[in-house]
Amino acid sequence: MTQSFQQGGRPGRIPTDALAKVFENLDLSLYDLYRANFAAGQRTLSGRTFRNCRIEGPAVMLVLDNCNFDATNFGPNGGDVRNLVLRPASPTSVIGTIPVEDCQFINCEFFGLGFTGPAQFLDQLLALETR
């Protein structure tokens, strides 16, 4: 069954199937994507590949196991990458976040998102060059 959802984005770049395993050349609201998956009984965005996508907030992404970010632009940060990072009290369950695991982000751009998760991931993000 296809789960469709509505959101903003550039013409021709709006996804129609929220349960797809591959998203390519699309503009995505992370919150809308998660909400559609949650309605379908999926509590985590898992096993997805995003290629050449713009992934928008506002939202906080909880990055769990086996996520890969290749040629990724984490988005505007006001000149300090620390502005994108939220350190959780518990790195595996953070209320109000959108959990992702086993996802590939290839040549993607994030906009208006914060990131949280295990210390190792956050430390790697914090080591990125300031934009």
C-alpha cells in the first residue's frame, strides 16, 4: 500500500510515496516523512537511501546505527557547526526527535535541522569545517 503525503518543495521534486526505500532528487520535509511512516506503524525511518535530496526541518534528527553521510551539506549553521548539535541525556531515546537508522544520505543537503545521537556521531559532526 502506498502512503502518500503532501508537503512543500520545488516543482517536480516532491515525493509521493512516504514508504519508498529510495528517494532521489527530491525535496523532503523530514517531519512529514516521519509522520506518514508513523501512521503506517513504523517508529523509525530505517533502511532508506536518499540521493541528491534536500531534507528540511524544522526538526531534530536522532542518528542511530548504520547511518552514512556521503558528500553531505548539513546546512546553515550561523558560522559554527556546534549550532547544529544537541547533546542528549540518553543517546538512544530522545523524545521529540525523528529517529533514523540504517540510512544512506548521498549528496544531500539539510536545511533547518538539528542533529543528536551517540557521542561518536556528534563528535564527527563537530569536527567538520565551519561553513
